[in-house]
Amino acid sequence: MDLRAGDIVELRSRLWRVDGLDERVLTATNIDGTEIAQRRFFLPFEKPEKASINPPDPRILGDPSSNKLLIQACRYSMLHGAAPLLSLQRSSVIPTNYQLVPVVMALKQSSRVRMMIADDVGLGKTIEAGLIASELLARNLASRVLVVCPRNLREQWREALEYFFHIDARVISSLHRRGLERTLSPGASPWEHYRCLVASIDYVKSGVVKHQVLEVPWDLVIVDEAHLAAKPHQSGENQNVSMERYDFVRELSLRAKHLLFLTATPHNGYTDSYASLLRMLDPALVSGSVSEPSINRNVAIDHICQRRRKDVEDWFKERSDEENPFPERVQDEVQIDLIYDEEKNVLEMISNYGNKILTSAEGGSHRVQTTAKWTVMHLHKRALSSPAALRQSLKNRRDKLHREIASQEIEDQLSITPEELKATALDEDYGDETTDEGGSYRADRATFGSLESKKSELEELERIIPLAEKVTPAKDSKLRKLARDILRTAIAGHYGPAKIIIFTRYKDTLDYLEREIPRRLPDTKSDVKIITVYGDLNEAQRKERLEEFQKLDAGILIATDCISEGINLQHMANQMIHYELPWNPNRLEQRNGRIDRYGQKVPTVYIRTLVMSDTLDATILKVLVEKARNIRKEYGFAPPFFGDDANVIDIIREMGIELSSSQKTLINFGGGGRAEGEVNPFDDETVERISAESFYGQADVDLSEVRRRLKDTEELVGTPEDFQRFVLGGLKSLGCTIEENHDLHNTLRIYLANSPLAVQGVDEVIEQASFDPKVALRNTDVVQLNAGHPLVRRVIELIRQSAFEGMGAGYGRSAAAATADVAKVMLLYHFLARFTVNTKPPSVIEEIVPVGCDLVGGTVLSAEEADALWKSKPAPMRRTEEEILKHLERAIDPSVYEPAFDKRLRERLEAIKVERTALKKKFEGEDLAWLEGIDDVALASRDLLSVNVYYPASPGGAGR
């Protein structure tokens, strides 16, 4: 059978629109029924027959309101050729113009989207990627979606896809999988069953799971924090590096049709690592060998959108009527002087204790000695965090030593690898295998040495612990500074809302602050609510606590780094305190980006970092943080600082910073620094390389065409006011009760109980609903109703169903009305026309084509006249139903409407061709695959959807 995209076929007793076709597989979307979905059919076992929608039944007279609902329902569910961004009709986001740039770029590659979105922290990469995903799904260019991300971002992705884009995404992991499989038939794979899955990169990268994932034909793969999947730099052939993440994503990229990489830090200073990401997108982006690649910027510019915060702020100044949506950042370091002798004594004792640990490890293997050195660093950091953290670490070590001595253990049985200890000490990425809390606990218990050395260390611990306990909260200089100076001012509202986020590296410090802060606040503020979030909470518990904090008018959120990436906190607070200095500038900036980002409601964010004077913290502040800030100020980006290849110890050692004797002890280990060929992330050469090889600001992307076509779409589909009228009318017609709440935001209460609108995940009573996206974004309790909301989709589907059910009070395929705007009986038809666009693969355009003519003379109305007739003001009807039905029977005679319809259809087809030819000419000379065939448009199929008979308001009018 000769089929093409846009044809209507009957298959399995249903009607389907053909979306795509090859020799063996038919891809089609059903157009009848209340559940609209795209399916694939294996043609050797199917027998599709060309078909069409039956014309309106002339024996049934519908009513104008139902007719208008039907036409609007069809318009909101079609593949509009004039709509450049279908995703905006189906999402809850209000993107600013700069956030439209990636999706415009993606549309240029529509047959195979391969892009890296590398915008700076806080610019909205998740929203930009979601718009692309929504666009591809709406255009039937994608069906199966996989999001690969760090473990702590899984729930964030699931919520964003569901809330903003109404995409039903499921988190899958070893824990979640059992629940997902309960609803499947035995042996079925959740990877194949669910259309959109979110998984952590470390869950899918290895073992049986890896092969299961790679067997699925994913249409769209999104890799968040994609720099984690770059090929690690190797300074020499003999250097061992972990390749699991890179190998998995590389194999996945070869199988995925569309691929999106998201990262704020794509370039780590090594061209080969950066190039490995680009090669996965498209090999043409890179030339040269794997070890000495060259970036083809003239090709890469079509695949990379990488904008610094400064680029976007400049864009707002020069190109946009919108105000700059980013806050100003006020960032200070607060130096903490130790004012109590007990504190000074303990730090000195910890330094001596560290020397003892290093001495105990001297006779061990290189692995043992390395572990000992990172253990000493870890204990030093715990001492700088809080007295409570230090005491807990010392007690953990004491307990472990007691057990080992009692069992006469003399062999080294390390509970943690040197690599994990290094990550613990230097605030580096753990991966998904453990939490910060788990890593810290295992670092405390890393013991080594002979039985005698362990006994000696235990004696030292028994002496130190009582002295450490003398550093009570009353003699804690940092806690005193936090409570008496910083929090008192912050909670009083001097910096905006009285809500503060405190980040700490350690759960023990978090518990300590939660307990002690209320005791040290003024009596009038001692009841301020404190909420804590840490890694050992499950995702539901974290969400519940964050939502509780968001609802507070005043409060303190104390959190570990479990929410330092991907979690948006800009709606919750504008003040942040780092209780201790992270030794990795990346982590510091990730935390800052939680509140200093697009969508922050307060014009200024205040960030303070507490730093202990005369300690290694102060040295790191000077060496790393301040230098990183200067580079960001000059170049617009922070230097890379990935623990795989560079660390704070190497950099301090190389810079020749003058250190105290105790600080020298801490950093004078580990050999001779970095190996030959490894970069210093702060070198001018490294920074210049990053600047030259990355950053594609896309300032030249022309959004004027998008704006113009958005306006065309609004005229074709309807204004926001039209949409609101449609939804409210549809809800009422389906038996819903709607009440006004008479609140500040003019929200509505909607009762669904006595209607056919039961939708999974939607309550029977929606307490607060609004059509205004700004209201919904500012108030999480308000439900925004848009074309993608499940309830609205259900309304659209049920109303469309009336086109296939010939009975019922809500029949909308015929209607009659009287109006003073006509002098004789006029007919207004609405045809559903489908056009085939012969791109590769072919695509489909659907449009409602209105056609007007008079009943007797056949005079054809212009498009403007037909639109005016559709919007005409009704008058009292004085015709009998019998008379109207006779006119309806005559109206559906093809000889009456075919001449008028053919003329209008030729005009519309020519207009589409002219529009697309102009678009193709605009990119003349560019080798863009998506342009091929874009102006080759032909009529595929057409159906008469409805007919309206308009009578003159006076019964004496012509055409009786």
C-alpha cells in the first residue's frame, strides 16, 4: 500500500495518523479514543487500510458552544506547522529569551539533535534541556527518553520533568527497580516498558545493568554533569585512570538518536578530556589524534551553547527589554580568631597526634603511608569544622583501635582506599558509591601500624579526648561569631527575608549547630525554626524538609553537600553561610549557585565563608579562592579544579607559600607534586587554553523569527484568554464545579468528583488553580493549568472524542446560530488538513482550515471574513430544528463545499511553501541536514470536522 506521513489509516479497528514509515515498521498516532499515543507496528503482521473521519451526521444538531470547544480542542492537540515552539504550549516554564536559544539551535538539527548546553551555574540548563525534550516529544521526534545524572540529582530531574513539562519520568535504581517491576508482566524489562527514566551514572555504567540499558533504542539521552563522563586525562601511557563512566556514555552516545550533554564545567584544562565529550556528540567537531586533538570551532558552534553569567548579563543590557533577572552577589570571608586557650591547645595537640600517625605508618607499604597522610589531613579538617566533629572522629578511632587491640589484629585492614580518603580530605567527587557522611566515618576508622604502635596511638587518644571535650560550645570562637554577630543580623531581616542556609561538610557539625544555635540566639529569636538536610535522608525526606523550609517566613536551613548540586534554592533564601571553607573551589561555587541564579526573588544575595585564622584554611583562601575569584572576574569563568589531576596540596607546594611548621607537616607529603604534563588550573596558559577552546555565547542566534512565529501561533491557536475560556468551558461541560477562591492571586477551586475527569496524580479537588504561570511559579501550592497539564489533556481528549461519537448533548460537529453579521444563510466549515513535509525523515503538519461560503450562491469568504463569522455575536434563534437539519443535510454535500475548500487549501499550501522557502533561503550556503526537503510540502489527507449554519438575525433574511 502506498502510504506516507500524514495519511489516515484504519488498523486494529481504530484510526491512526501515519507519522513515519519504512519497509517493515509503521509509526502512527491514534486519532480516536481518549488515550492518544504513538505506537510502532510491524507491517508483515498488520493490514493498515487508508481511511478518513466520517463527516458530521446531518441528523444530529449540536450547539455552538460544543462546536467551539471541539475546534479549540483539536487546535491544542495538533502538530502546528506555524508553531516554532510547541514546548511552550505544554510547559509550566516562563523562559526568558536567552533560554530559548538552545531549543532554537536544536530545531535546526531536528532530525538528529546533538548538543552540549554548558551555560554557567544558575542560568537554567535543566529548563533549557527540558524545553528541547518537550519539543522533540511534541513533534514525535522522540518517544523514549533516558536521563543520566549523579545520584543526588535523580529526584530533582524527575520533579522538573513532571512539574515543568508534564513528562511522566520514573527514577530507576537497584532500590526503585523492584517497585517498577511489580506492575510489569514476568520477565518484562522496565528499561523497555517506561518511556522516560532517570538513573544515576554509577548505576548504569557497569555490570548487567549497562547491557540492559544499551539494548534499548533511546530516542533522547540527556547526560547531566557530563564532565564526569569525559575521558580522564592521562599524562603517560602507564597512568591508570578509571574509564567506566566514559566508556559507558561513549557507547550510549553511539546508540542514541538525540544526545544532550549538560555541564557548567566542560573543560578541565586538558584538551583531550574536553575533546572526548565533543567527539561523542559528533566526530566532526574534533580533528587530530586522541592524545593531541584540535577543536573545530566552526563546526562545534552549531552544537555547543556555553554562556558565562557575564555574557547573559551583557545580552540583557544590549538586546532585551526585560530586566536583568540575576541578583547581585555580595560575598565576604569572615576571619575567625581563636580567643580561647583550649581551642589553641587542641589544634596543637592534633598536629602532634598527626605526626604520631605518620610515624606509625612509616614501616608500612606505600598504600598504607599514603592512607596515613590523607587520614591526618582529614582529622585536621574535622578539627577546623567544629569541636563536635573532632571529638566524634577521635572517639571513632579510639573504638576501632580498642577492637583491633582486643582481637590482636596486626595486619593492615583498611576500611577505605587512599583514593577515597583523598576525596574525603579534599572535598572531591565520591561518585555514587558512598555519601559524604559514610566517607567521613570510614576515614575516621583508617588505622594501621604494628600492634605496639596501635597501643601507643590509643594511649595518645585517651589523653587527647578529655582535652578536646574542654572545648565546650561556650569556648567555640566560630560558633560564637556565627550566633552573636552573623545570625543575629540576618534573622533581624537586615539582608532581606530572615531565612539563612548554612552549609557544612560534616553531619556531626550539622547536629552540633542544630543543637547549639537556638541556645545562643537572642531570646526574641530563640524559637526560629531550624531544619536540617543531610545525605542519609532518603529523597522523600529531603523533599519534605526543603518544602517545609520554603514555607517558613523566617528560619535556618543547615545542610551538608547532599544539596550542593542541582537543587534550586533561589526561591527559599538569599543568604548563605559556609561554616567551613571547602578546599575545592568547584564545590564552593556549586553551593553559591544554589541561590545566586536565575529566578532569585531578592535583588541581592549575601554569601559568607567562615575561615579560621592562622590555619591551613586561611592559606587555601589566599591561594585558591581569591585567585579563582580574580580569574572569574577577568575571564568570566572559574578555573577548573578537578581532583583527578590537581589538588590543593600540589598547588600550595608549588607556589612556595610561607607556612607555619604545623601546616608544612600537613602538605609535605605525597612525593614531588604532579606528574609531568599535568596542568595547574590557575596557570595563565591553562586559563587561556580553556578560553580559546570553549565558550560559544550564541549571541548571534536570531530570535526575531521565533517571536514572529510565536505571534502567528497565537493567532492560529488562540490567545491565553482563549485558552482559559476553553478549559473552563470544557470543565463545566464535563460536569465539573468551579468556584472562585477570592484570594490575592484570583485562584480557582475545581471539583472533579462527579465528572469523567479522573486523572492519575490529580486530586478530586484542586484547591488552588491558576492559568498564570507566574503565580504558579511563585506559589508551589497553586496548580498551573496549561496545555500539558494531565487534567487539561484529559479535557482535550474527551472533547475530541465527540468527533467520533455521534450522540450526546455535547455533540460539537454541527451547530446553528443567528447573527446580525450576515444577510443570508452562510456556512462555516472547519476542515482538518494534514500536510507531508518531505524532510528526512518526513514530518507532518496539521492545521484547522476554516472555509466559509453561502448556502445558495456558493460565494467563498476570505480567511478574514471566515474568522469574523466565527467570532460573530449571536442573536436569538428563530429557526425550527427541522428547518436547520434540512440545511445541514445540504451543507455536507461535497458539491457545496469542495470548490470553496479546494481554493482555500491551495492558498494555504502555497503560503506554507513560501514561508518555508524563505526560511531555507535564510540559511543558504549552510550545510544543514534539517533544511533538506523543508519546502517540499504536499497535501496528505483531509477531513471535514464540523459545519456551522449561520442565519440572519431577521427571519426575513435571504437564503431561506
